[in-house]
Amino acid sequence: MNAGTQVALSEPEFRQLQALFYERVGIQLPPVKKPLICGRLSKRLTALGLSSYQRYYQHLISPQGTAELEIAIDLITTHETYFFREPKHFDFLQQKILPACAGQADFRAWSAASSTGEEAYTLAMLLHEARPHLGWSVLGTDISRQVVQSAERGLYLMERGSKIPTHYLKRYCLKGKDQYKGYFLVERGLRERVEFRQGNLNLPAPELGLFELIMLRNVLIYFDQDTKQRVLHNVVQRLKPGGWLMVGHSEALHDTGLPIEMVASSIYRKVAV
């Protein structure tokens, strides 16, 4: 196959990939996504010297294809995020949640689809500010190993910090020089308080422990109803009784059967069973 030549993706091949990605990560790929998938994965066929998506699929499901499957998942998933995204959630955290937990010795927050880390570091800035002498920690998880590694670095283009309030920008972000001109780095003390892990929300994760706050924002829109219910069940299990769950502003939860109640738009609290 010549470089630059895009292999055609047939309907049966597309259905195979649809089923595989749904099975592994719960993501739905409607027919309208076919050109997008073809465009994003075609370079992988070139890199591997494969002449068809059928051969690529066979590679993905083989024991030798584990690493390539991670690459494919990373290419088809969306990682758009930025610091202080949907600020009303962070206002609620500062004004309601943190004062209510001021007497607690520890506070754990989980950014459950952390992408490149902006949400997790936003949480860390607010927790460090509000709890300077009290325990706190932030965990960020994402299906993509690549974005988890990027998040751990804490290095961002300057424009990625445009929504960070000046006070936090000056206190927690270091302006890059020389080869890092045009970038900023989240300062080391804050980075050391944030842990990132690869994680699949479709799977239970008891090893993570329990959290006072979980952010699951702008994720559920990519799942069908069954997968959404499974993901919510897994996430709510990681929430302490009385803990808070925040979802995207367009992701209202109705009739989930889970022990949560809405306390504000897109903000829920776990009730005691």
C-alpha cells in the first residue's frame, strides 16, 4: 500500500470495528462516523503494512494486537477539555461542597475521564487553596494510556491556560522558557498531589476506593443507554454516602435506579441506602 493511499472501509468491516469498540470501551460508532473512523485509522494500516481493514481487525483481536488496540481506541476517542471548564461546577465546589467538608481530615476527588489532565489539575488548585492544612488528593483516569502520560507531565500550550483565573495561574503555573517558550508547566508540588491511571469506566474499580467528589462530565453522551447505566453504576459505587457526582450540563440523569438525587443542575448527591 502506498503512503497517502486511503484504504476503503467496507460496511462489513465497519460493523466489525463498531462491535469491537463497543465491546471493549462501550463507545457507539454510528454510521455517520464511518468517514471519521476511516480517516483516523487509515494511517495505522499504512504503518503496519496492512492492505485491508479486515486484516487490521484480525490484528486488533489477536494476542499480538493489544498495544495496537490501545492506539486505535486513542485515535477514535475525543479528548477535548480545558482548565475550569463549565465553571459553575467549580463554583459549587468552592461555595457548597468544600465548606461542608471543612471538618474532614481528608477529601478525595476523582476526575473519571481526565483526558490530558486539565480537569484534575483544576480540582487540585481549588483543593490546595481551600485545604492548605488538611488532607486531599485527586485521581484522574482515562481509557487512553497516551493522554494519561500527557497529563502526568502537566505541560500545556499557553493558550490552554486562558480560562485559568490570574491568581491560580501565577501561583500554580510556571511559564516556559527557551525550548518550552509558549508553554506552561503545572508546578511540581501540585503535580505530586495528583495521580493519573489508565482506567475503563465499563469495569468495576473497587481498588480505587471511595471519593467525596466524582466528576464524570461530557462522557455519558458517547454511550448507549445500557452502557451509560453500567458506567453510572460503577461510578456511583465509588462514591461515599453523601458524596457528590457532577456530570456534563447536557447529561441530565433520569430514572437510573441508583441512590443519587439531584441537588442542582447536573449535580447529584449519593443518598444513604
